[in-house]
Amino acid sequence: MMKQSVTLFLIILLTSPALWADVRASLDRTTIHDGDTVTLTIEASGSDMDTDPDLSVLQNDFAVLGTSSSRRLQFINGRRSDWHEWQIELDPLHKGTLTIPAIRVGRSMTAPLTLKVTDQPVISGTDEGQPIFIKTEIDDASTSPFVQQQIHLVVRMFYRVPLVEGSFSDLEPDDALVERLGEDRQYETTLNGKRYQVLERHYAVFAEKSGQLTIPATVFTGRVMSNSGGRSGNRQMDSLIDRFFGSNSPFSDPFFSGTPFGNTGKRIRVRGKALTLDIKPRPADYQAPYWLPSTELVLRDSWEEGPPQFRVGEPVTRTITLQAKGLESSHLPDIPVAETGHMRIYPEPAETANRTDGEWVFGTRKQSIAYVPSRPGKITLPEVRIDWWDLKQQRQRSTILPAWEVNVLPAPGSTGQTTAPAQPQVNEPATDTAQAPVSLLHRAVGSRMFWLTSGAFALLAMWFLYRKRRSPKPGKTTAAGAETTVKTIPAATARKELQAACEQNDPHAAARALLDWAGAEWPDRPPRNLGALAACVDAGKEEIQALDRTLYGTHNSPWDGQALWEQFKQGMHRKGAGKSSVQADSLSPLYPRWG
């Protein structure tokens, strides 16, 4: 009886909606000063989104200053998701490490959170007692930066007067790249017994050369409320960002000109302090060809569980992703993919992106590569290695994707074996010299299949002879008037397109024009890619191969079309005067037909 009760309890527990409800809580900051306010955000979906959170559990350590809520709708992978969000402004009642306990929302509970409340810093110098001032600081981890390392810059504006309008100056240091991190943060704090509103903004700064870097002072220009303007001096603003940071400020609209909300008040200009940093060069013992200072660098392979099946002539795609913490995507190098024997490599254009968590930049570079094997057997794809400088350990490190060994199967319908000899010869098919024993049953079946196959081929040959006698001669039309050959681009048109592509140094257009021209010259069996065309022309093989390397090599370089046009401006000629057609490559075409 006891076992049955326990089993029933577990079933009820596991199937309870509260266990699977999607409710979560977060804080906009995890460490604040005594007197600061903090925003608690609670999100709920499903059956719990229509029930307000129970905030009574906060009353021992926090005062709830205000609550706002909103709803949002989003679609992920075609599925609709509804969310209800609550934002609660909290004022801690005492210092120390405080716990925001689990909060009930409907039948679900949020996870507990921890908040650290420290002593207020003492303001000294000219800032003390000012109604509005700016403080600019460098994060501790960025106080002795290397060239190209992310410097985390924090700008805070403190004010205790009503603001009508205003804006910050652009941050444009010499020899440095600056990116803004996330959205502005707004909260309240107490300094030296006085209550201030705070607007906090984060930047990522990347020095482009070593030596001394000066970050100029941030300047705020705006207007403060005056009593003559007809507005109360203690009026609270609903949204500081919407009112004076950005073009959407209602006070910047000409509609307000001439009204009590127009350009009233006293004009002010507040300047922060400039900062000077000593930027270190890359370490002398750093040996990599590219400089990557980062706190975390990872490589991800789409073949995490192993490579897929390979067959001769069939492309297989692999995607490698490089992500670095503290570097933008523009800092990341090309992902090195080494060539290997009997495997052609066709890299696609890389995809790059940047994101931020509000304090760090995360640069990403994603590279897709198509592998096309040219013969069966075992082939080893070399490892992928990225060298970088670990800012945490202050040493050079390497992130590596290990080498893969793939077994290439023969092309469909091929009689080749699945493993290659230890030392394969180029352009020679692998052969098996060891004759395995064959049973009498296998011999009988093989003999029957031989005669069946021979009979089928004989019937097929007779049918072809019959069709040949009844078919019209090449170049003529049938009784219905339909042309029997496939329509192609005229050779003269393709030649003009090749000339234009070579003069404009456009390798993609040149490849397309070459293949169109060859198709017009030899419509019976046209070459399907540049490799096949290079093998059958009388002149211009080296120039075609150079074009092929430019289009699909691992290292992109500018292409000059003059040499190619010099070889083909007198015409396209195939090898051997007595040959009737061009032998096409067995690989499927890998050059897309643009336009």
C-alpha cells in the first residue's frame, strides 16, 4: 500500500502543470550601493501569466517602490509564445548579501536570487554637492590593456534636478574603435546623504595601436527646469531615455515650441573627465600570425557527432563557427581549412555577427565548406587550429578541432572498392589483386546473371539500331518541326561576355562565360566545370586553373583577367584535331549560373 501511494505521488508531481510552467526572474544588477534601487523582472507564460506575482515575501528586506507590467507575443520556429512581464523597483532596507526568495506566480515559483548591497563611495573634489555631474570609469579588468583588447568603459551621469532635454557627446578617441554595449540603465542612489537619479551607459573600446590612448571627456548638453517655466521643480520624469536621449524625445518635437513644455529652463553643459591609458603591444613571445586577445575563444563543428557519409563526386557540407569573447567579428581571421589529397574544398562566403550581454562583445565568424572527394578510400581531414592570447592566464593558447578520418564510398554504379591502397597513384583507380574464394552457389547465380545481362544488352542494341534508322539526320528537324538539339548560348555572345568579365576582373562572370562558350562549341558533351574544361582545351589550361583557385581556394586574392583573355581572344580550341567531343568531368557542376 505504501509503494502504491509513493508511485501515485510521483505521477502527480511529474504531471503537475506547476512543475513545467515557464516562470523566471532576473535583476538588472547583482551588486549595488547602499541607497541604490534595483529592478526585479519577472516573466511568465502559459497558465500562470494571468496571475500577479505574490510580492509579500519581499517585505522583510525590501521596500517595493513601484510595479509596471506588459505583455508580448513572439513566434519561435513557427510556434506562438505569449509572455507577461512585471518590472518591480526595489529599495533594499539594509546592507549585506540579500536573498530575493522564490516568488509565487500562479502555481509556479521563481528561482531565488542574490543581491549584494555595499557601502556608498564618498565623492571628493569638484563633484561633491553638484546637482548634476558625470563620472567615467574603466573596469578593473581593463586597467592594463593590450592593443585590440576590449576596454570596458562605464559612463554614469548623476543628477538631482528635473531635466527638460539633453544629449551626450559622441565618444570618438583617436586610434580606437568604440561600440556601445546594450541599453542605458536607470536607477536611484544616495551620495553623501543626497538622493540622485543615475543614468549608466557602457562602451567597448578597442585600441588600434600600442602606446598612450586618451579617451576624451564625455559632455552632456541640455536644459534644467526653471521656476519661470511654469513647471514644478520636483516633477519626476516617466522615462529618462525617451525624454532626452535619442531622436524620439517629445521635447525635441517642434510642436512643443512656444508651450510651457517647449525650450524653457536654463541651458547647462556638464563635462566629465578625460582618461589616459597605456596600451601594451602584443607580447614578444607570441608566435601566431594574427593577434587575438580574448578571455574565451571557442570553435564549434557541425560534425560534433562525427562526419556524414562520403561518396565520390558528391559534395558534403561542414560548418565551423569561431566565437571570441571581447573581440568583434572584424577582428577574427579566416578559419584555416587545409587542402588534402583527393578531396577538393569549396569554401562559401563567411557569415559574421556581433552580440553583447551589456558588458562584453562576442564576435562570431561562421564558415561553411563543401568537400568533394575524387576517389574512394580513407582520407584524413586535417585538424583546424586557432592560436590566441588568453587574457585570464596571460599566455598563448590554441583551440583545436581534431582531425577527421572519413571513408569515401564509390560513386553510385561504380565498381570501385571502398578502401584505397596505402599509397594510391593519382588518376589510377584502385584495384583488388587478391581473388577471394567463390562458392558453387555464387558461381551458379553469377552465370545466370551473366546470360540475363547479355540478353538485355542485345535487345537494347537492336532497339538503338532500329531507332537510328528511323531518326532524322543531325541538324534537321522532325516532322513536327521541333529541333532535336538543346538550345545553347551562341558562341559569339559568350565570347563577348568573357571579354567583358576579364576587362572588369570579375572571376565569377568569367567562369560562367567560359562554360557557356564551351557549351556552344561542343553541345554534344559540354564540360561541366572549369576542371573539365582545363583538361580538354589546347591552350589556356594554366589560366583556367588559376581562375579555379581564385574562386574556390582557401585564400581569396584579387584576380586579373588579362592573362585569361589573351589566351582565348583568338578562339577556343580543343586538344587533338581528330577528337569528336570533349570529355566531361564526372563531378557535378559546382559553379552556379548567375543572372
